Amino acid sequence: MKKKPNKKKLPKPKQETKADAGTNDIIRLNKYIASAGVCSRREADKLIEDGKVQVNGNIVTSLGIKVKESDNVVVDGKQINPEKHIYVLLNKPKNTISTTSDEKDRQTVIDLIEDATGRRVYPVGRLDRNTTGLILLTNDGELAHRLMHPSYKVRKVYQVETPHILTDEQLTALRQGVELEDGPARAYKVDRHPVLANAIRMSIIEGRNHQVKRMIEAIGSEVINLKRIIYAGLTIDGLRTGRWRYLNRKEVLEMRQLVKLLDKKTLKL
């Protein structure tokens, strides 16, 4: 009789223990899923609890599971792989779309950086086609999710040019709040531009569609030029229009701390 070949059993996922703390070769399963850009860690926990995640062929429902990068992880029937996170800051020019592709074949923010980075990244939020300035692109899905979530109150600062000099009363109205068709909106802070007489710097925390333009219209004026100059503590100082750069380690740490992905005392990413 021929011997039946031994079937190689796939290793079961590893349960987290205190001894695992600080090791470099294993990570929590929810972090692995988030690192692959599938969703946030919290959403990954829900997928695990719902039995939609398999590790090495085994369905897992425990939130304490840890895996190795070499493990076979499947989410909703699709195999995933974590990527090394990269963070790109772009000074977006006019007539550029803040999406990964455009059906009208217009220039997108991805077109400006994709060939140089060699990695697949996504814009965090959007800027209107003719709005210029700072936009962040990354493959860090968890960070992107938190930056866009209103509960983290990420501050955005815009340089707003209008046809005429706005009055003190109009600036006060922006600070106190104006009524829009989708509810009241208030600027976090408003200052006059130090050089341009017909420009202001306005900070907002919300991110509704065309919010800055609609707020300016609500006080009886209009926007002729709009540029985002600060986002989540990042600035475009020294970065020419259409150019981009990688964030440095300090910037990434501070941004992750801002949305509570890191404690202020944490030294490692």
C-alpha cells in the first residue's frame, strides 16, 4: 500500500501574551489589517469579531491574536499584505483633481507623485480642483481615517482672497458663525493677512464640501483664490506649487500623537 502523503498543517495564529510585548516579528492582527489599508483598527476589530478574517486558513474571532508578516491573512475573502507606510506632503496646483484617477483624464494629485514614489498612496480628504495648497497622501489607512474623522478636530488653515477688503463686521460674523444650508458653521480662528489687504487666514475644524467658499458667500462676499496652508500641524513653507516631499519622522510622530495613535512619551512609530 502506498503511504498517504503527510499534509503540511498551517500554523495557527498566535495568541498575545505578555512575553510577546516588544517583539519585532509579530504584530496585533487589527494593526496588520489597518497597515494593509483595509480600514481602521477599530473597524478591523469588528471584522474579526464577525468572523470575516482568516489567518493561515483558520477563522479567528479573538481580538488578542498576533500574526507574523509571513502569515497568510484573508479579509472578506481577499488576501492582504501590510505595506511600509509612507507620507507625502504635496503643494497642489490649480486644475488638479484630489483623487486617484479621473474619468475625464484630468491631472490628479497621484499623477504628480506616483512615478517618483513607486508606491500606491491615497489623498487624505480632498481639495477642490481650483483650490491650491497642502494635501497629504499616504498608504496609512488608520491615520488617514482619524485625520478625517470629525471627533479628532484636526485644524485646517486657509488663505482666502476676496475681491474687496472684508470689514471687521464680516470677520466677526465668521468667528461667531454663519448659517449654511446644511447647518451653522463657525471659523475656529480668523486673522487678516499680514501682507495682502484683500486676504484673510481662516482656520476651520469641520470639513464640509466647499465650506470656506460657502461661509464667505454667507457674509456677502466671494472667494477668488483659496489655498490651504496648514493641515494637522503641517505647513507648505518652502515648498513650491506642484512640488512634494516626504514627511520626516518628527512630523509623522507629531501627527500620530495629534490623533491619539501615539502617546506623547512614545519614541517609536
